[in-house]
Amino acid sequence: MFERYLSRGLFFRLAILMSFALLPLGLIALYQTYTVVDEAARLSRVAILARTERAAIGERELLQRSQGAANTLASIGGTLMRERGACADVMRGFVSDHPEYSFAGLTDADGNLICASDNTGKDVSEEAFFIKASNKGAPVFSVDRSLADRERLQLSLTYPIRDGDAVVGFATLGIPKSLTSVFFTEKWQLEGIKFATIDADGDILSSSDVFPQAGLLLPASIERDKLLGYSGQTFFAQSTAGNDRFFAISEVIPGQVAVVGSWPADISDLASGPGRWLLTLAFPVLMWVAGIGVAVFGLHQLVIRHLSDLRTAMRRYALGEREHAQLQLINPPREFSEAQQSFNRMVMILSNAESRREIDLQEKTVLLREVHHRVKNNLQLIASIMNMQARGTKSEEVRGVLSQLQRRVRGLAAIHRSLNTNPDSTAVDSRELIETLVGEARLQSGAAAEIRTEVQPVPLEQDTAVNLSMLLAEALSNAIKFASLCPEGQRTVDVQFFLLDDDRCHLVIRNSRTAGAGDDAADTAGSAGLGARLMKAFASQLGGEQNIRTTETTFTYDIVFSLDTP
């Protein structure tokens, strides 16, 4: 009798109806909750990878600085190898000025140590670092016995010295192992976390464990020389020592060095476990129970009606309707009356905040323009000082160098002048920038050549504008310098800049030349001089494709690059 009475009751019937009504929502909620939990597990893995990257920040900075230093030594290595006395002085001075390096030296292609910071002269052709560098013909890191102290291990960086395409020697820097080990602190060890850095060949460069045992923390199922290919990934595997570990691999130097983080196996609780399924089921069940309870107490009259009004008011406010943003509920319960007051107070606070934000934005815009204005003034002052210095010197070579520097500084000043005058302070107008640079070139060249421009206005990002201005300044100077008489009897330089259909920009600098004359401009553009190296570097920064064409009457340099520079 009681069961029959209960089955005819409103609660039971609402429970049945709400169960059927909430079944699709429950399935959706089940899927969405599982997706959220799965995403949380993925984020846990990402967090572990981020901690691994953070642990290697110090070593990344050291290795990157070492690459820059070795590249600098290699760039002047060819000259130093021919002047051995000066070479040794440079190596000693370099190590003295950079205490983070224990050794610096240059070797020829046969492995003879030409000069070194410790004045040693020896045959290193059998040393592991030299063999590795000779085989690759590219910069390599290696761990060997220190050339300065054979009783100690050191991390070395060997950088090839090239003469054209041929490797004529190597520049080697030594980094003490004690310096690379300080980046893996005791804090990580207390958590049971271990790290090692490896190169593309799988050789271990540094480790949080003692060096002879460093290989034990690496995954046993993956060959060392393939670990670099797993960069950016996390996975469970058994270590070489036979323990289950959680591994995270991240590149330190792309394509050359990676850091391997080895975490305790219980870190898996962050990414899996029975609690994951319990959490997935809990939300749909709670939603079903809450839905029945709300239905029993009359959702529509007591809640949904007022929620609908609140939702409508929020939508209007979100769409920017500020004139009628205040919420007015009809006979609301006390709770919704309080919600109404809170909403109206929030609208007032947000409106005031928007007003203050607009004022702050205007002030920041004025401040930013003032910064660009002052930077432009300072750069122009530097250019003026260079001009005064050039007029005061008697050396034509010094005047030429100062003139080139002055041109580059004025190119940078033109960018800041454009940012100061442009209402869109984040973009630079290509026409204004190029016309300014051409104007500067006309003033400096006098009547050396007639410069004609055809420039389409294109908004450029600041980094793109800087690289474009420096490239144009170098190319324009080259064109004016080597412009010769055309058949019409004039020396002309044409500058064109326009946007292609595929959202790429095309810059063309063309100068006249006399039929049958030598290709001085072409030789200069393809040479290893400073100007050519700068043009190549700026073109690389733009991600562009350079092209040089020579006819009987013209020499043309052009480059095509994307607005989305790398």
C-alpha cells in the first residue's frame, strides 16, 4: 500500500520524468567531464615538461652564450691562425675576460693546436672532440679530458672555421663540468627528480648524478641517439637502472642538445588512476540529484524566471548596451533581490573601471609616443655626433665607416619617428619609412644618382620594419655607390616596394650600369664584406628570398618576404 502511494506521488513522477530528461545531458556531462579530466592529465604532463625546461634554463643560457662566443672566435679564426703570436694573446685575453671558460684555442684542419689560452701546443687529432667535429663539419659539444688539466672532465664546444665552403680549422672552448652541474639543484634531488643533457649522438653532456652513473637515469627502451627525436614528449618507461620512471624530454638547443628529466613513478597519479573515473561519474550523478530536487521545488517560478532575466541583462551588458544595463526583477525572492543588487553594483563598478581604463589607455598611448619621440631624438643626436666626428677626421676610411654607421642609426630613427606619428603605434607605414630612408640617402649622396621611388603603403610590424630599414639602407648605399651612366646619360637608382597577391612583400633596388662594365655591384652583394653579411643577415631575419640580376644596362637586387616573419 505504501509503495503504491509513493509511486503515485509527485516526487516519484518528477523523479522518473527528470531521469529521462536528464539522460542525454548526463551522457553529455559524462563525456565532457571525462574530457576535462583527460585535459587535466594532459596539463599535468605539460607542467612536468615545463618544469624540466625550467631546470635547464641556466644551462641553456650558458650553452647559447658559448655558441655565440665560439662563433665570434671562429669568424676571426682564419686571421688569427696566420698570426700565431697575436692568436695566443687573444685566447688568453678571452679566457681572462670570460671566467666561465677554462680553455680557448684554435686548431688547424689536421688537429694541430695553433694557439691556446694556456700556451700549450699539441696534436689533438686523436682527441674525441676533434674527431667528432671533423666528421660532422659543424658545431659540436663534447665531454673530454680538459686540455688545460688532464685530470678533470670538461664540456667543450668546437666550432668550425671556414674559408668559403672549406673547413680550415676549429675554435674550441672549454667549460668546466663544475659550472654545468650547478643548474641541477638539491631541491630537485629531494623530490627524486633527476636530469641529464644529451647531444644528437646520445652523448651525455651534464647530469644531476655523478657523471659515471648518468646513463642509468635514461630510458632503457630508447636508443640514446634517438632521444632528441622525442623532444617535447612525456612518457613512462623503465630506466637503464631498472626502475619505472616518468620521462620528459625538451630541447635545450634545437637539433643539438636536449634535457631529459627523470621523475619518480608515483608522478603517474597526476595523469591516471581510479580517482579519475570516480570524478568522471560524480558530476552526472550529482546533476541528476540536483535536477530532481530543483524540479520538486518549482524551478521555473522560483528560479528560472529570474535567471532568465539576469541572463538577458548580462547578455545585453556583454553586447555593449550600457544605457539600460540595470536589472529590474518582478517580485523576486530575497536571494534574487540580493543578486539583483549585486549585479547592478557590478555593472556600476565595471562601467567606472572601463572609464578609468580608457583614461589609462590614453595616458599610456601618450607615454609610448613620448618614448618613441625621445628614442628618435637620441638616435638623431648620435647620428649628428657621428657626422661631426666624420667632418673632423682626415681619414677617408674612418669617414666612410662613420657615414655607414650614421646611415644605419638614421634608419632606426626613422622607425621611431613613424611610430611616434602613426595613430596605430604598433605598426610602421612602409611608404613613410622607405621615403624617409631614400631622403636620407639623397642628402648623403648629393647628386651622385637620381633616386626614383614607387612604394605601396603596407603596415609593417616593428621587428619587420627594423630589418627592412637596415636591409634597404645597405642595398641603397650599394646601388648609389655603383650606379653608372645609363644609355640616357643619367645615373639612376629605382626603389620599388609592393604587396603581392599571397600577402608577401616584394622589395626591388635597381641601379643603372654602363654596358660592358664590370660587375662590381654584383661582386659586392655576393662578397663576405660587412655590408654583404648584414644584408644576408637582415634578409634571413625577414625570412626572405634574395635574387640578384644583371643586364647590360641595369643591376637589380630584390627580395620577397612574408609579412609574418619567423
